Amino acid sequence: MFSEFRQRISFWKNADRIGPDVPLTHWMLYFPSKMRKLCKEKFLYFADSAEFRPGSYAMGCSRISIGERVVIRPPSILQADTDGGKEGYVYIEDDVLLGPAVFITVNNHRYDQKDVLIAGQGYSKIRDVRLKKGCWIGARVMILSGVTVGEHSVVGAGSVVTKDVPPFSVAVGNPARVIKTID
């Protein structure tokens, strides 16, 4: 049991992740100065005015960039590539508004081999996700691999974004579709 405890502590210290499942560091998110210190150590980039709130998750922190005045609200999940490939980064630029429970992922399971269980097929092509400056992502939005949400665009609550959203657009639905442009 003691060796199991030591292994768990070691995982918590070295994991490229932040979240409630990593209690050794998760408590730090409750204190702004500790939160910033932890996030600056873990993330590829973490702006001075950004916030990562308790109850949120980030996997592959070293491949996630969070810009100025961005707040990651719980229970959001940011999932970058953890295998170290050429792509698989999450870039959130300055002044992006994120509602609660946003899910961003750079990968998706393959399912094209009918003689192999889906769990054994690995992932399809891993691609970056980019949220451009000043866009607004509503509550419970899911953003999938390879998507760029353009500058000053809006993605409505509950949408599933499978394709790029052009700058100055409003997209809603599952799958998300552009319903209007912002003049």
C-alpha cells in the first residue's frame, strides 16, 4: 500500500494535467497567486491575467496556451495531445470568453476497422484547436479536433463545433452552422 501511495504522489507531481483528480496541485487553484504559479509552470503559455478555476480539467497542459483575460470555468475540459506529436495543441488567444462546461479536444477515436474494437483502434489525425482573439464560446459547447473559431465570433450554448467558424460569425447547433455574420 505504501508503494502505491508513493506512485500516486509521483504521478500527481509529474502529470501534464490539472484537475480535481490531481489533489496534490488542485488545491492551488483556490488561491490566485498559487493558481498562477502552477499554471505558468504547467501550461505552454499562461497569461498574467488568465484564470483557471477549481473544478476544471486540462490534459496535455504543456501543449495548451491561454491568453490574456481568459477564464476557464468549471467543469470545462481542455484536452491537448499527450503523446508529443507534431500537432495537437490548444491555442486560446486574448479576450476569449468561455462559458462553463466547455469541452475542447484535439483527438477523436478511430472506428473504421470493423474487426477491431474501437478502444483498440487508436486516434484519427490529431489536429490543433484555435480560439481566436475576442471570440465567445457559450456554455456546454464542444469543440472538436482541427477547429478554428475566428476572431470576434460567437458559438451558441450547447453547440458541437466540427468545422471552422469564420471571423465575425454566429454559429449554433449540432453540428454548429453559421446562422449570421456580425457587421
